[in-house]
Amino acid sequence: MTATWDPAGAGVLTLPSGLLVRGRGLRRPLPVGAVPVFGVYLLGKEPEPVAWESRWVRWPDFRLPTDRVRAREVLGAALARAATDRVEVVCGGGIGRTGTALACMAVLDGVPPDRAVAFVRHGYHHRAVETPWQQRFVRRFGALV
């Protein structure tokens, strides 16, 4: 039995394989309805505990993950979990770091690295991946794969 997101739900991105992942910002209330089964938290400091399984990637606001190999491992695990579970990717505002991580997950799912930012801006948030270095990180993410 699967426990995935409603594709029409707030912040839900449909990846090319059909997997669903939700992005959101911690500064907004948790959306009404189903809760995650697995969460990835992209923050400069360790997040508050949540009621579901989660992983933290140290990722300061407007910057890049401090450990890129760990970020790749956690995002890969999140993508694998999205086949059967409700996975969410979260940062403070839900746009820059979350968008960057979603774009990296899109690369893992088969989107060419040079098109992943546009893919996430179209399917998730029009301002996703906020900085030039975040965009460069996505383009180079394939080398970490």
C-alpha cells in the first residue's frame, strides 16, 4: 500500500517518473490534510523534532549544503522513498533551498541538469532556486550522481 501525495495538493511536484514530492516552507503552517511519512529539512541549524521520520541537511539560507555528498545521499534516499511514501522537502521559506533540492531530485529522476531549474520553476514555484550558485549547484549535481 502506498501513501503518496495528492498530485493537486499544495506544493506537490510531479517528477517525470510520476513520483510525487511536496516542497514547503517552515515559516508557513503545515498544510491541512495528510502529513509526511518522510521529511528532508534543509536548514542552517538542526530542526525541531517532527512526528515522522526525517533527515537534516545543514544548508544555510541562500547558500549551498555544507556537505554536498550527504545532501546527494539524503536526496537520493528521499527520491527512493517517494515511490511508496509521502516525502516532503522543507526549508525556511520553501523556495530557494527547497527548490534547489527539488531540482536536484529531478536530475536524479532523469531531467537533464541544464533543464532542472526550469522544470521545478514550472511545476513547483516560479521563483524556485533563488541564487546563481544554487543554479550552478543544480547544473553540476549530475557529477555527484
